[in-house]
Amino acid sequence: MGTDGGADHTSPSLDLPPPTVPPNVKVVREDLPKRSIITRPGFGTSGKRISLLANHFKVSITNPDETFYQYSVAISFEDNKAVESKVLGRKVIDKLYQTYSSELAGKRFAYDGDASLYTVGPLPQNNFEYTVVLEESIAKCGNPSDNGTQIESYKRSKSSLHSKTFKVEISYAAKVPLNSISHALQKADPEKAQDALRVLDIVLRQDAAKRGCLLVGQSFFHDDSRTFTDVGGGVTGVRGFHSSFRPTLGGLSLNMDASTTLILTPGPVVDFLLVNQNVKETRYIDWAKAKKMLKNMRVKARHNNMEFKITGLSEKPCNQQLFSMKISSGGSTGADGETVEITVYDYFVKHRNIELISSSYMPCIDVGKPKRPNYLPIELCSLVSLQRYTKALSVTQRASLVEKSRQKPPEKIRVVTDAIKNSHYDENPVLVACGISVEKHLSQLDGRVLDAPKLKVGNNEDCLPQNGRWNFNNKKLLNPSQIDHWALVNFSARADCSHLSRELINCGRNKGIHIERPYAIFEEDPQYRKASPVTRVEKMVEHITATLPGPPEFLLCVLPERKNCDLYGPWKRKCLCNLGIVTQCVSPIKINDQYLTNVLLKMNSKLGGINSLLAIENSRRIPLITDKPTMILGMDVSHGSPGRSDIPSIAAVVGSRSWPLISRYRAAVRTQSSKVEMIESLFKPLANGEDDGIMRELLKDFYETSNGRKPTQIIIFRDGVSESQFTQVIDIELNQIIKAYQHLGETEIPKFTVIVAQKNHHTRLFQATAAENVPPGNFSTCPLSCIAR
């Protein structure tokens, strides 16, 4: 049975009853204006034509008038406790179909693993209640616990069938017409197609679950070691496939793409801990850290071939951890007899005749409950495969994953086409009932390679890109800054900072940046190099503060490592948040003109200079922008690591300034509720009637830097939202922006254009006549542009 590792979509839910309102609270209904997403008006013509292939496979529907019937599903144990495991829920539904298919008119199910079930056409009646019995093969012999009554003779440790009874309630919820997809493709009502597409994607998920795959949204991963790649630290990358139905201007398609996720490296728990903590011997394992890492992992015990979930570790080593066991008069274990205290080690060695080689001095794995622990020697336990790893990767791990996941275009085409052929979707009974068939070759389409934009740099020179890159060698910056009061800080024992400062000053002179000699070069005291990163930074700042006559306008910091340096975060936090000093961190291996130029580009931007402008911007002839005061917004929300609900999310918005320029921006940042994607503080009215929101700050800055002009059109680039949240961006965030504009006393609302930038899509383009990647600047005019996207 497959493992559900999370989902991109949730099933359509029924309307919930309204919340209880206290008697002293007055409810005011606010009707949000209804706005719809426009369809694409046409195609562009600029650029050089290119023939492309896309990993979209055309879908045909011969029964478009079929209707999906949605049913609510409630699965519970005999004691009426709800079943929460998706894996168990799928097993119960599969058994239900096997047992009662005749009563259900032979209708095949599409079950989402949670609370919704779909059929093509209706079931014989609207409400059902069934009893389902699952039988599982388990070992009769127990394991060491604080209650000896579970311990039985090893001689009687045979596999037996254990039955569990479940109650399943099925009730009609809604209809989902399949023809809503065809209507959306004809631009009738794009939003209504989402429910039908969601059902089709549930069919794909269920199909993968029955194949034993790990499910991560619409990506599916088989337990096949040939698809595993080690990325270090006990983490393994797994190659799989993303599969989902997509509406396009060319019709419905199946998007099939190679995908990668992370799992815990399967195998002995001890081996995992050694690699995870980067130690060579078990005596160096940090068991407090190991306990936190292992919690809730699934292991298989070697002695009885059963799976368990880890709840913790024993407080004492295996050869000291005691539990109570009853021994009969004959010396064998049993339910009747004298209760004795025995160590976990002695129990397995003497009563189970299992040789333990390395577990004596290590804690036991606890797979029991808080008041009823159940201990297993750690060497008998192995991590089960396909357990997702959701923590943040180190820089080294991430680089390893990217490198090992990279595929050349011909290989990726072969992998994707093989996957569509091996999926056998044309044999899926639910898809067959809908008359859905999928072609086996990639879609062909036309694209355009746009000319790269020309830059204007210093001395009124043009800078032309080559192969998608701009080279500033032998170029001066458009508006260079001047650096008078600065210092160089060195945390690296190997760096020659005097040479670095001389070369930086010389390179700056060539780029037009006047850089005075540094006031001082601060070398780290060697006695602090083994201290914590925070302490090292604090000591260095104390040294700088005591030496300099006043705050410097800039600090150049040399770090000891190029990547993943633990000094970087504390240094940036201290300088930017606490002291308000601009810094640039470097860790040069080879100091040359190209390296120093890249550093100077960053320094100049941070100090208020302008490296370059688009040539069209410099000429003040930008289409649609120059004619009307136009403000450009960029919006995104950053969230904490998965599982860290205690860390607030951070909303950031940048707004353009100094119209008609489009390369100068002011940033505004706010914290908000954890994991909330919609920005909460675009408009933030206070009790005194003032607005403390982000948009007020950015709108006032635009007005003050644009000669008193107010924006008559606003272009919004919104990053990081899924398709299910498009409507929320329009109804919630855009509504806040309008309210902030009106709060400033304005009655005429600007014209808005909202552009959603999506990185995490699964559409891949290939050249139809070449093995190389598509050239930079490619823009698809394809029939793949999604409706309502």
C-alpha cells in the first residue's frame, strides 16, 4: 500500500456551520468585490521562431458528459475512534470494495485517502454504513515491556491472523460534472474546472498508492534502490515522477515530469546515526540529538519482521534497562508465574536466543506508549524505506542533490516517455469509465527566442549580453558610489587582506568607484577562533567600536569558508539589524578582475549606486510605463522550515520609486502568522484611524520620489502562491491594496495588473531538433499557457 507524504490539493469540502458569536459582538458582513481572472487575449510575434517539445501528453475524453459523484467518507474503529492514517484508510476502502462491490453496483472508487470518495455515476443509494474486517499477519510473541503479561514463549512465536473491525459511513455530498473541463477549455468558466481536475488527480494518486509508492502531492516515488542517490548525512534522494492533468489552450493534457524528493536512508538505525552525526564510532553518538532525530520514524525489527513507530529511547543502556517479566515454574516465560526484573539484553540473549553484538552499552529503542514502554535493542532495528525527510538541507547536501539530479535533455525525454508508457493509465477503470485516453508522445509547439535586453553603463556605453550573461569587464558603472569611511574585517587566517584592499581599490578605480584606503584592517584574535560564532562576532564588533572614531559607512568582511559559514548569520544580524552598517562578505580563493568586479557590483548597489539601466529605461521610452505613472510591486512570503510552526512567516514587498525608472525599489517587511501565505499587513488600520500597513509606506515613497505623481496603474508580481490561491490574491490582497489607496484620500482607483510568478511548475521545454537545452530568452507561444492561470 502506498504512503501518503502530503498533498498539494484537498478535496472539496462541505459547508461548515457558522462559528458561535458572543452576544456582545456585532457581526458586520463585508461583501468582497467579485473579480475574475482574464483569459489570454492573444500571442506575441517578437523574436526568432523555434520548434519545441513539451512534457505534456494530449488527453482525449470520449465521454465528456459523465458526472463524478462525491461522497463523504467516515472510517472509525470499533470504539468509534476515527482512523487518521491515510495508508490504513486506503486499505479499509479497498477491502470494502472487495467485500461489497455487488451492493455498490460494481462502481470503482477514486478515494483521496481522507474523507472523500468519487465514483463515475451515482451509487445505488445516497447513504451507506458498512462493517469492514481487515486481517493482518502478525507475530504472536511480544517484546520487552513494563507489563510482563504480553510476553509469551518464543517457541509459540508463530505468525497468526489478527482481525480488526472498522465502521465505514458513506454519504452523498455533491456532483462534479466532467464537462466543466471542456467548458473551461472553451473559456466559459475556467474556475469550475478545478473540481473535476482535482478528481482526476485523485485517480492518479490512488493508482500510485496501489503500486506501493510514496505520495508527495502529485509526485510518486517507488521503493526501488536503483532510483536512490545518497546526498550525505543519512539523507537519500529518490527519483520519481510528477503526474497531473492540466487544462491548456491546446486542450486537456497530462503533465508528466521527473521529480525528486528526500527520504531517510533505509537500513540499520546505528548506521544511520553514525552518518547523520558524522562520527565514526557509536561511543561518539549524541543520544539526546539521536532521540530527537529518531522520534516518529518507522523501523522494522529483525527478530519478528514487524514494523513499529519509534516513540523514544530508553534512559539506560540495553544491559541495564530493566522490565518486568513473568516466569513459570519450568523457567519459561508465560502469563502465569513469578514476576522478575530482567534486562532487555538478557531477555533477548537468554530467552530469545538472539545474539547481540553491539547493543549492550547503547540505549534501547522504545516503540511503546508513554506509560507502557516497549524496548528493542537498537541493532535489531532498521529504518523502513520511503520515509520522507522534511528538514532543511545543508549547503553541501543541496549541492550534492542538484548535481546528482541533473539530467540532459535527451535523457529526460526518454525517462518521461518511458514513464507515461509504463503508467498504464489507459487501463485505469475510473479513467476508462470517463473515456479518457492519453497519447504517448510529447506535445509539439512553437516558441520564440527573444532578443536579450541591452544595458546602458557608464560613459554612455552599451553592454550587450552573450549567452545570457552580461560582462562588465572594461566597463564603468553608470552611477558609481564613493566609499570614504570603511574598514576591512578578517575572520580568515589564510587571507592577505592588505593585498585584497589594494586590488579592490584599483579595480574600483577602473569601474568608476572612488575607494579611499581602509581606516583599519581588523584581524581576529586567534584566541577566539574556537569560540562560538556569536562570541566571535561580538568580540570583533567590540574591537571595531573601540578603534574607529565613529560608525563606518561600509565594512568588508572576509570569512574563512565560502559556503555554509556559521559566522555569516550572526555577522549580518549584528551589522544590519543592530548597528545599521552596510556589509559585504567575501571568501576569495583567487583574486582577479572578474571576482573583484562581481564584489564591486554588489557593494555599489548596497551603497546606493546604480550599476546599469536597461537601455530602454535610460531613454525614458518604456511602453505602457512612461506614458502613465506606474508603480511596480513585488510580493512574497517566506515561511519557516517544515514542521516549525513556532516561527512566524515573513512578508516582503518591494515597490518601485522615482518613476519613470523601473529599477529603483523600496522594501517593506512584516512578520505575520506562521505558514500563512496571504499577506496580512498590506492595509493595517489602527485604533486611532491611522494606517500602519505596507502599502501606505510604499505609496508615500512613490509620491515623494516621483515629483508628486500618484500611480494610475500598478503592476503586481506575486510569487509563491499555488493555483488554488489565485482567487485569494485577487479577493484578499488586491482588496487590501485598494483600501490602503483609498485611505490616503484617493477616490479614483488605479488600474491593476496582477502577474503570478510560478517557479515550481512541472512544464519542461526541449528543442525539437537539437539535443541542447532551449536557448536563453525562450518564450513559449504555445497552446500550453494554462487557462485561468
